[in-house]
Amino acid sequence: MSVAVVFLIFVVCLVIAIPVSISLGIVSVLPGAFDASFTASATYVIRSMLGGLDSFPLLAVPMFVLSGIIMAKGGISKKLFDVFAFFMGKRTAGMPCAVIVTCLFYGAISGSAPATVAAVGSMTIPILLELGYDKKFATAVVAVAGGLGVIIPPSIPFIMYGMASGASVSDLFLAGIIPGLLIGALLMVYAVYYCRKHGEDKEKINQVVGALHEKGILQVLKESFFALLSPVIILGCIYSGVASPTEAAVISVFYALAVSMAVYKSIQVKDIWKIMVEAIRTFAPILFILASSVAFSRVLTLMQVPQTISAWILSHFTNPVVLLLALNGFLLLVGMVMDTTPAILILTPILLPIVTQIGMDPVQFGIIMVVNLAIGFVTPPIGVNLFVASSLVDLPVMEIANKAMPMIVYFLAALLLITFVPGISLMLIR
């Protein structure tokens, strides 16, 4: 069976709404089913699926999912927002900027973009609406800024890329810090521009921020101390060598439980079962996609697809600049129609040999790939962040997407800088 037929069947399966995990399983088995001499028999595919899940780094994913849900239920995002609103609220676009910074910090806790949108959006969008901000703008800010959740470490897509490429997950986490801050800064620049153009209700904003100022900085910091400390503990454990990313993920779960139950008292023992069930429902689909993606990537390797595509691209794109632009365009299109996990696991073995031949560091390419796919979180038709945000405010997805387009342009500007200025990604690991 030819490679073209395999990919055609895969696309057809997606078009007729067969789940991604099942679609990948089908196309993984077909080459061996039609050609008895092909190495990847059905038994090989099943073994590959089970073997792909037998990974210590992979344990970090369900742990970060569980930690993010605990912290969302525990109201930690509200504590973070209060701190940033205290310092930024009275400035132009201060409240939208506080939302963006909250997404940055919450992303450093959950490692998930949809989780960041759900946790931060459910709390901040009503506040922005009460302050008189346009509903579509407020929702779009949260949807786009939520994409920072997969760029700021710890990041679930970085763990997946590390698995697929062999790159150090710790290096990927460290490399994601400056690109995440850069994108966050550009989004805040747009928020300032938007608020200057459309105006703000300063009277309402001063009332809300004034209530925080009446508490005093010490009281606000005291209430938010353990929320602010969470990313410091998680990342500190990783970079100090105290714990691996997987062990730090487990630490984050116990820390989230301790803070939510003993300090904020926002979670009771009876709530833990529901949280565990929600975490399993969130992670189980990822697990099935991951297993079938690993099998499919191994089948593609046996069919020598990475080498074939690499040779074709390098023969048609001899200019490195044009090559990188073409790869970015391809990844943007993939991000629009495919979920992050299968995209990374399928495309990394294909694209990584291409960029290494032009001298790009695998860590930098990991950042580029994740940033491209983060943009896919807010671009139709599959933009997960858009659907999560839409469910929070009952707005059509396309209306949120249209309002988010200027912010996506800023996201793209950051992507170009990250692509052509290696120091942005590699500064902290050199």
C-alpha cells in the first residue's frame, strides 16, 4: 500500500468524523493487512501502542492535568488575578493585561491551553463584562492568551515533543520561557492599543481595583502567596535538579491539594472523587490518541516516509528562509485541523530531520512547532480554545475567532521572531 493511499484514508476517516485515535489505528494496521511481507503486522501495531505508553516522562501528562483541575476548582486562578489587577488595574488596558498575565502564570501551573482558558476565563470574563468591556473582546483575550498555557513551562506538548524527538524536556521547558513572555508582551501591546481606541469605563475599574487597594498590598499578597508560589515550586524543583519533570508533576498535585484543602479550604474531601473522575475523562482521550500516534509514527518510519518527505522538501526548497516559512505555513494548517498531541507525534519524526540538516537546534524547532500549534488553538475549524471560551459565554465560535484575528497577527509576528532569531529560544539553555 502506497503512502499516498494511507494518508488519503486517514483524511477520509477524519472527514467522516471517525475519532482521531481510531483513524490512526486503522491506517496503522492497513499496510500490514494488505501486504503480508510488511513488517508492521497487527500484532506489531498493538505492541507499539502499548510500548509507546510505557514511558516515565509520559506520566507527567496525567499529573499536570490533575494538578490543573485541582487548582481550577481550588480558586487559585482568582488569587493570581487579584495580584495582577492590584498592580495593573488602573493603567490603560490594565484589567485585560492582568488577564493575560494570569494566563501566563496559570499556564505555568497546568501546562494545558484549554485548562487555562476554562480556569481563567470562567473567573475573569464576568469581571471584564461587569467593567464594561466588549463581550467578544473579553472572550477573545482569554481564548488567545490561554494558548500561552502550552508555551510557558511546564507544557504537555513539550513533553510529547521530547518523547518524539529525544530532546531534553527540561531544556524545552527552559527554552519556552522567553518565547512565552514575548508573546504575552505582544498581546498586552494589542490590548493597550484596543483600549485606547475604544475606551474604558474608568469609574467602574477604579471601584473594583480600589476595593483591592483598600485591602492593602500586604493582605492581597498574603491571600495570593501560595498561588504565586506554585509555579516557583514546580519549576524550581525541575531546574534545581531536585526532581524530574514527571516527579515535579506529582509534587504539583500534592501541593495543589494541600493548598486548596488546608489553606484556602476551597476543596473538601468529598470533592476529590469528582476531580479524579474529571481528570480521567480529560486524559483518557489523550492516552488513546498517544498510543495510536506512536504506532502510526513507527509504521511511517518503516515505510521510510520521513526520509522520502525530507528528500522532497530539501530538493524543492533550497533556501533555508523559504524552507522555514514553508514549514511554518504547513504547521499552521495542521494546527487548524488536528489536535496538538497527534500532530506532534506524527510530524516530529518527519520534519525534525529536515530542520537539523539546515543546522537548526531540535529544541528551537520544538518551540516553533508548539507555537504554531498554539495558534491552532484559536483558529477554526478545530480551535479548542475557541470552543471552550464559547461554552463559557454562549457566543458563536466564529464571532470570537473574528475578534481574535488581530491578536493572532501579533502571535504570528512572535512566531517569525522565534523562527529566525534562535537566541530567543536558546538563550537560557546555552
